[in-house]
Amino acid sequence: MLARNGVFSHDPLLAYAENPSEPLTLAFASAIELARSSSRLAGRGCFGLDPAEFCTLLDRYFPGARGVYVKPAGGAGRAPGDEFDSLLGLLLEHCRGDAVESRWLAHAIAACCMGDDHLWQDMGLADRKTLSDLLARHFPALYARNDGGMRWKKFFYKQLCEREGAHVCRSPTCAECDEYANCFGPEEDDAWQPVKR
């Protein structure tokens, strides 16, 4: 069961999961569903993993799901250098060691950043703390940079802007910005309204 804005819905992929409540399992299931359903991830049916690695992930986290969730190659291509690739690059640079789960999680996070809700919600997690715990474990240096508690999606995009030398913020510091509450405010279900795109 995945929590979506306080409402629980069933993800069929979780029926194959050995541990359907484990955070990595939920993150991978959500990324797979987003890759299958979001136009923002067109051409990324394996949420950016190559097909062989995607099959390895399915076999490890969702045994028996390969026949249902692996489709023949083909379909729409993707444009290189888009925001998914930029987010993925940022996350891969900060992976803890060469643990395969950390690399897979980097792909899942980049895919879930294409969703419309808070990142923890788009990843099917119970709360922001669960996401923060995953980031601390798998991306410790990047996690440590967010010392002000900025919302994770906003934080990742701010890192990309700073990397490119683009400063989209009008204020010299976050504390002086009119949008402070949008970046640092509470993330409870009743405090959040998704941005319409």
C-alpha cells in the first residue's frame, strides 16, 4: 500500500515484493510506476537503468515480476542532457561508495523528482524523515549539505542551479526570500498543494 496524499492505494508491483514496506522497495516501486505513467519520463521505462540492470533490480526486490514489468525494447527516445540526467548526475556523484542499491536509488530519486508532490510522497514513503534517512545512508555528503532543512526536491534543483552558475533566487539568502515557506515549510499532507503543470 502506498500513501498518496493521505489515501492508501495498491501498487500491483508490491504484490511481488518480499518486503513491501521497506523504504527502498517502496522507492523502486514508485519510480517504476512513474516511469510507466509519466510523460516527463518518456523513453525511460526502466527509470534510466539499462534493461539488464533493471531486470536484476526486479529479481532482487520483486521476484517474479520480470515477465509483467519488462517490455520489449523500442518506443520513444529521450533527449540527452535533460533535467532527469542532470539530477541523476548530481546524485551519482554523491553515492556512497559503489553500492548498487545507492546507484539504483539515485535513478529512482531522479525519476520521482518528475512527480508533482513532495519527493517523499512521490517515492511512496511514509514521511520526509524516511526519505532523509535514505539520503543520509546512501548520499551522506549531499545529505550533509542540506543543513537548513530545505525540502529535498527544491534542494536538489538549487544544487543544480548553483552548479551551473544560475541563481534563480532573487534574494541574497534564503532567510530574506518571500518564497521561504515554499522551500522550508512543513510537509504534512494538509499543508501541501501540488503545483499544477
